[in-house]
Amino acid sequence: MALFDTPDLTTKISRYDLTLQPVAGQNGLMIDLQVRMLITYEILQGSKDGGFKFVGTNPVTVAAVTDGDGKPLQWNLSHLREEQITWKFPAVSAGASQTIVADFRIARALSGSRAKNRLDLDWVGKFRVPVQNVSVRVLLPAELPSCQVTGNWPGFVAQPGPDGRIAEVWSGETPPYPALRLEFTPGWIDSPVAAPGRAGSCGESGCAVGCLLMALLGGLNWLASCSRTPMQAEADASYSSDSSSADSSYSSSDSSSSSSCSSCSSCSSCSSCGSCGG
């Protein structure tokens, strides 16, 4: 079952589909991940005119967010400790449903070697509303004729995909865990690639060197925060988010904003956090 710390029982997600496709990154290696996320809301009480999803700490590029008929919707990308995609649609009332489709790319999502590649997506199964009818489809690279997929969501089944590729497909009533972690044997990239962290997260390589340099420049506060582990830093902060923000906070392009919450993954430790999607 998906974890949500403060359940919102006015809405449920009656369908949740993810299509994940490895694509080439800036360095030419197939380490980025193209994501299509389909969410169908079923309104149980009141009305709803928007939603959001945190999608991890790696840099994200949003291509589009549409409704179920392909009509463009207003959306916003916020660069918090995790990347947050929000969207806006005409208000729908109890008894009605609303579908959104978000297309976005996650940089450096995959790592490993040709012996084994790894995909870690901590955000996939975490929502503040109940989630039902879940499917995940991973489109493997065309040059990979066969692959053994293992991970914490058991039961992926190989099926024919587009252009002769193999699609590994999982389906179930609810997400079995908040995080999706998969290993592919064999892999398709040759060397480990460190995922870049957001500024101040201390997750990027060379953090200790950065801390020392900043200390020499007088950045003692930054050093203090860097001396904590990422888990400690995440547990110490809090944030708030509201999926029904005013229209002026939405746009059709990236925008930056700040937040005192360190991570959606630590929502249970946040004083005013709803959860990681809804």
C-alpha cells in the first residue's frame, strides 16, 4: 500500500500509469529517464482544481502536462530539495473525474555497468491520497534483446513493446512500496554515473571539499549544514505545499522557488507537510 502521512480522503487516484524509457543524456550515455505519468483523480467530496507530485532530487525537465484528451494544462516546476511538478485544471466536483498526463525527463536516473544497471525512484509510490489500479511499464533500449529485471516490486513481466523493443510491465491494485528500485541484468551503460544533487543537499560528489572551501571563505553556516548526513538534513526541515495555489503561481515553463522543507521523502518528520503527491 502507498504511504501517505496525512491522508486526503476527499479525492482518490483511480488510475496511475507510469511509462519509463531510458534515453541518452548530455554525455551520450543512455542514463536519463523519459517519464510519462498518467493520473486519474476521482473526486469524492467537495471539488478539486489541481494537483502535484514530487519526483526526486535529480534535475527534471518538463515537456508538457495535458488532460486526458491531450489539451494543455497550466503547470509549474519548483526546484525544492526535491523537484515538484504542479498542475492546474478547471474545477471538478464530487462524482466527477479528471485525468492528467505529465511528460518529463529525469537527468542521470540510471547508473551501473554493462553487467548490471540500477534505477532508484524514491517518489513513485508516495501520495497523500489513496491510489488504485497501478501500472508501470519500462521500455528497454532497442539494442538490449533480453534482460532480467529484479527489484523491490516483484512480478515484472516481459511483453512486446513498440519497434520490437521489450517492455517490462508491472500492474497491481496499489503500489507495494513508496520507492521503486530495479536492477537490469545485463545493463547497457559502461560506468557508474553519480546523480547530481541539488545545491546544499550535500548529496553530490566532492561535498567535503566544497564544505572546506566554503569554510575558508567564511561560510560557517553552510559548513554546519553540510556536516550533517543527508538523512539528518532531511529530518530537520519542514515545508508546506498547496496544490490549489492561485493561477499566478503557475506557468508553462520552469520556475524556481524556495522551501524550508528538505525532502518530500521525509514527510513524516515535517511539521506542516501533506505528503508527496495528490
